[in-house]
Amino acid sequence: MIKKIIYCITAFVFVFQLAGCSVNKQSAQVLQSIKLDKEKIMYVEKFHADGRGIDQLIAAELTKRGYKAISVGQVDASLENVGIIVTYFDKWIWDLSMYMLELDVQFRSPKDRFSLVKGNSYHTSLTRKSPEEMVSEVIGNMLKKIENQ
Amino acid sequence: MKKVYNLIKFGVVVLFSLMAVGCSFSNIEPSEMAANAQVVKHHQGSVQVKVTGGETKEDQLKITNESFKQSIVNAINKSKLFGSTGDGKSDYRLDVILNSLDQPAMGFTMTVNMEASWIVTRISDNKMMWRKSISSTQTLGVSDETGGVARVRRTTGEAAARNIEKALAEISKLDL
């Protein structure tokens, strides 16, 4: 009886893993025409539920690509030389270990916080990427779209 | 013979599991996003609605462009925010871009966060009259909806409905 139960659980887990491991999505879209000014600062606003410092990874990635980027708690009127507000959310899930399932990034107008460019990557367990790779993939796709607009 | 029996048994379990995991999650229907917008004033002109950025695949438990568009049109018609809606010649165009949809993978209490960008353009001179990225959220627990998948569906639908209500309320304040 126990053997049968283990058999069924193994089969279910196997299928559950298959069903969950096959999704790979990455996308970027320019919603409104945008020109990034390298002299102005891109402020990365920290996502309230992020305890892993993804804001700093995003700022570092933008800096690596030649932009001035700073991570902040919340963008307000006290900040100067604001070029773009960068917001994001990251979603993590457990599968033997915790990994980043999804990263969604938006570049926003500092005037009205309207979303100008969006980028999203979604990789399930078998094709999981490190947070640095996820950030690089999303930011890379967004900047490529801006260049080609 | 026993091996064949075991193989069939395994196949049945696999099929059942596949059905439970990924084969029955249709996208959110317009009726699940029914919005009751409270409008301040009514605009006389006609409007055409265009939605982009939504899910294009079936069976994803997400929001498609078509279903969100239908919900917006239904809400506009119900609230009489604009004189009429249609895809033909119109006075205004309402562009809606589904920016993000943050749904929970699991949990007892489920919160869905959604953001859509709304743009109103006057067609005669192609002038953008208003734009805003609008966020909405909805949280439901087991007491609201017992089944997990049903809970995600209802939470997502209601988050989308709140987004439409917020947007239409703001558009109703505009001087078009």
C-alpha cells in the first residue's frame, strides 16, 4: 500500500515538475516614444517586498551599460536631475531552492509616472537564471527596444 | 502482465495530474471583470477602444486584449461615459496597455496587483488629451472563494474591474 502511495506521489511530482518547468518568456515593449539622456539620473525605486537588493542589481546593470543610476526608497520632489524612474517587481518560488521566477521592470516618466517602456522575463525551474542574469536579460531587452524604436 | 498493469496505472495518474495542473485554466472572461464605474459627467462624443499588452495564449489564467476590451466597452456603455462605442469612425480613441499583472502562484490569501496605462486621444487632430498609468489591487481569502484556481480567477477579475472603474472615473472628470 505504502509502495503504491509513493508510486503515485512520484508520478504526480514528476508531472507537476514537467508542467511547471517548461515556461520561458521574455519580452520588452516601448509604450510611448522615449529618449534616454545619459546626463540625467535613472532612479531605481525599491519594490516594497524586495528583501534581496534587486534594486541595487538593476542600478548596477544600468551603470554598467553607461547610464547614471541610483537606487532609492521612493522617488520624491527632493531628488534632482531625474531622467527616468525605474520600478520593478520580482517573484520568487521554491523548487529545491528559492529562485527568481519572474522579473518585471518599467521605465517611467518623472512627470506623471506614466509607464514608457516595460520589460519582463519569466523562467521556471529547469531554465532558472540567477538574479544578475534575469536583471541583465530584462534591462538588455528594454534598451534594445529603445534603440530600435 | 503486472508491468503492463503498472504502466497503465502510471499513465492514468499522469493524465489525471496533467489535467489538474495545466489543462483547465482558461483565461479571464469579460463577465469576471464586470465594472461599475461611478462617473462625474458624461462625454457626448463617440469612442473606440484599443487594448494591447495582454496575454495572447489560451489557458493561462490571464487577461487577453479582447476580453479586457470587451469589459471596458461594457463598462463605458453601462455608465454612459461616452455617447457611443465602436470600432468605426469615432471622436476619441482610448488606448489601454496592460503593463503588468502580478498573480500569486499559491497561498491561502491571494493578492493580485495590476497596472494598465490609459491614453485618451482626440482623433480629429491626433491630440493626446490625457494619459495615466493606473494601479489596482485585490485580495481574497479562502472564506471568499474556497478553490485555489477559482480564487486566482476571481481576484484577477476583480483587480481588473477596479482598474477599469478608476480609469473611467478619472476620464469622466476631463474636459474633452
